[in-house]
Amino acid sequence: MKVISIDALNPHQGSQFFYAEMDNVARNLTVKSAEGQIAARALTISPESLYQALLGTHELALLDVREARQFVGGHLNLARLAPLSVLELEVRERVPRVTTPIVLIDADGGDGPAQRAQALLKRLGYEDVRVLEGGLRGWIEAGLPTIDGYGSLIKAFGDLVRQHYATPTIRGDELRARLATAEPPRLIDARPRAEFEFLSLPGADNYPGTELSLREWANRSPNDLWAINCFSRTRGIIGATTLHVLGRKDVAFVEDGVMQWALERAPVVQNAGVAGRVPAASDDILRSRAAALIDRYGLSVISPDDVGRLRSQTDRTLYAFDLRPARERGVPQVPDVQYVAGGQLLMHFENLVGTRNARIVLFDDPHRLRAAVSAFWLSQLNQAEVFIVEGEPPTECRDNDDESASVADTLGGLTCEALADLMATRKTNIVDVGPSLDFENNHLPGAYFLLPSALERLSPLTEAGHPIVFSSPDGAAARLAARDAGERWPHITFSWLLAGTKAWQAQGRPTAQGWESWQLLSPFDDDWGSVMRVTGPRRQRVWADYLVWERALSARVTQDPTVQFKFFGTSGRRD
């Protein structure tokens, strides 16, 4: 076990950034405008200087503020998708320390999303926010590497895990042959339940992520194979390799998962019910597995008191995650701790941890096995310092915000009843500013769709002078849109639906799923193009093309020197 002395930790990786020696210093000085006024230029960073920064170990938040559809077309390997349309809502969790150096990326670094995001972040109190000169175009012109797709860093990591640990693999045809024998393999799907229910293999059990490592796995026979799958590759690889590392040797990753299975015209199941027939291992076994993993690989363990000391070091960023399933968590929730159950922290790392080279602490049950497995993988991802907390999360809570702040957050909001009355007059427009996927599933009848970053497209609706009411799933994005629109068009009455469309639905009020083209004030640019959403005759080709892309991903990502995965060797030391 690697027990850490917090006082001995190196603090230099935080606020000490090397901007002083960058070649953009002169460009960041104030200059005389044509009118003789002193005007400050936007702080920028050159592609070459950013590249050097990404080779280092200092904290840095690299945020691509374009919408998801543009992001998947091409981006920096280490960039986090942080669209301008949701940046204000999400940035506090993604980049919790306001002194963190932040670099913003858009298409060309001009007068676009990155400069708008820079102004927003400055307003929110962030102190060191720069725009990549020339944006993605400038990065490419400098001959620096990019990648396409969504979640590419973690998916590349998963494939390299398969190669490094020689993860046993079984093809679909081989698995089907073995399923027809007297001792069929046990099928286990390593995805969250919602994805498992969407489409799965017949007869599969479902244990997402690290929950699979908590099962009892005494062999029923010498041929007791466990076949682990996901929708395509990554979760299946990580699930199978985790069991293999923990000592369950008769295990295999089902190559290319449900997608390849379906492409081979093998039967699949939609809306699968609860499937979990593998008993849980005893606490003694779980503690033993965790201890063995921690000791063999030198994973860092700290106490709850140490967490407090880490929090006090204001020059470093600290993320805290509770990995226990919701049913095992007490109330109230602990402030500043994010709850990421089901072993999904690794898979969603890029969406949860916005600051590179930050610190992460992991809370778990007393056996610590979920935390140990997560720390094992995150340490090799090599994007943060990772610590397992030996003990319960702190129970003290911060003081609640004062009542005036709560009242301020509801000003201009409409209850469902008030909005229904206003809609009955037919003299108002409803504009949904939530995610497009939610709009597709449910929206208020007759509502328009608009990405908040494209507020200028609201202009035609303002010409009639009628009130405009914004909606979103929980009301948060709608409140911000009403505020921003009110500043832009002060002669129009803007309001928003309190508690959002979820509250509207909870009251049994009508919603709609379909829409006409006139309802789309902006396209669904926040849709990154999940292959799970492809239906009809296009599915075969799209899924086949996706698997070709994912299989080749790791070879492309590792050509980028800024991607520095560090795998353990067979002895437990770093390779």
C-alpha cells in the first residue's frame, strides 16, 4: 500500500504556469485604439506554446467551446468538450478553481465562441483565460495532431489496455458456438442499465463497470468462462481486464460487443428486464481484492483528514467522487462531492474532470474495491493524481445560500399553472433551450428549439412583440436564456418555466415529440451523433463504419506526444 503524506505532496503543479516565457506575451499588452483609448486585446496563446504546455505537468483546463457536432469533426486529443451553450451551467463543476489556467478553442480563434466564452469566464471570476490563436485551424496549420469523434481519448485508452494486458477475447461466432454446449459461458453486460435495456445479448446479466468486480466468481467448472460485453469495445475491454487483473482468469471480452453481434444478424434483445444472477462476494473477499490491488500497484491511500488538507491547498484543483450506488448513499449529500455510480468515472472522465493534472479523491464503501479499481485505471490514464480515501466522506455541510439568493433565482419564472394560462391566450411563444435529445423526446406543444449560444436567431420572434417563455428540462438553462435575452431585447417580456419541463410532465400536462422544420430556430448542433440513435436501413453501414473507426483509434491517438498513458508492468511497476 502506498500511504501518502499530504504535507510531502508537490504543490508546484498548480498556479505556476509558464506563460511568462511564452511567445504571446507581447500580444497580450494593452494597445492604443484608433480613438486613442487604451484597449486590452484578448489574451491568447500560440499553438506552439500550448503544445509545450500539454507536454508538461502543470494544471491546465483545455476547453473546446464549439458545439458537439463541430467537435466530433476534429479536435485536440486532450481537449474537453465544453460547448458555449452550456458553459455557464457546467464550468464550476468542470473547472472548480478560478485561478486554473484555461485555454479556449474554437474553429479559428476569431470573433466567435472562444472570445465569447472568454468574456463569460472572466465575468464568472476566472483569472487566467486565454484563446488559442487561430483556433483549431491554427493548430492544424502548425502541423500539430488532432483526432475526430467523441470520447476518443478513453476509447483509445481502452484498446491500448486490451493490447498491454493481452485481454482474452472471444468473437461472436465462437461465443455462439460455446453457448450451444452443455457448459455455456456466462454472459455479462458491463454497461449502465439504461444502455443494457436499449439493446443487449440474449440471456446476459448486467453489472455495470466496477460493480462487476464485487461479484462472487468461484468457478462452477474448469470451463466456466465469463464473456463480458458492452455496446462496442471500451467497457467490455475494461470489464474483462479488470476481472483478469483481480484474479478471475476464465474471462473474455466479446469482440465489438452488441454492435458486431447485431451486424452478424444474431438475435438481440430490446428492453431487457432486470438481469443480475451472480451473487455478491462477501465483504472479506472484497477487502482482500482491494488490498491486493492497492499493494501490488502502489495505489495511493489517504484518510478523510487528509482530504481536508488537500482542500486547503488552494493552488491545486481537487475533484472528489463518491462511487457507491445511489441506494447505498445516505442523505444529505456531501458538498463538493460528485456522485458517479456504476463504475462510470473512467468512461465519463473527459466530461467530469476539466482540469488536467489535478487531484482526484475517491470515496467508497469500507471495502474500497470500487475505488481501488477506479484508481488503478485512472492512474494509468495519467491525467491526474488519484487517491483512495480510507473512510467515509465527511458529513459536515456548508451553510445554505441565503434566502435572497434563492428568491433571486426564481425572479421572472412562471409556474406551470401560470404558463398554461398564458399559453391559452395564444399570445406567447415557447422556446426550448435544453438539449436537443430532450427536445426530441418531450417538449411543450408548439415549442421552438434554440441552442442558447445562438440567441441571435431569436430575433424574428421578437418582432411581433409577444412575451417569450423559455423552457428546459430543469429550468436552469431557461433561466439564463431569459436573463440574456432580456439584456438584448429590453422591450420584450421574457420569462422561463420554473422547474422546467420535468415539472410540467409531472403534473400530467401535455407534451409533444414530433416537430416541424419551422420549430428549429437552430439546428441540433449539440448532438454528437451517437450511433445508438441510428435506426432503419442506415444502421448496418453506420455501425460497421464506426467499428472500423474505433479499432484504428489507438494507433492514431498514440501518435500525439501529449497523450502520455502510463501502464503498469506485470510486477506492478510502471512500464
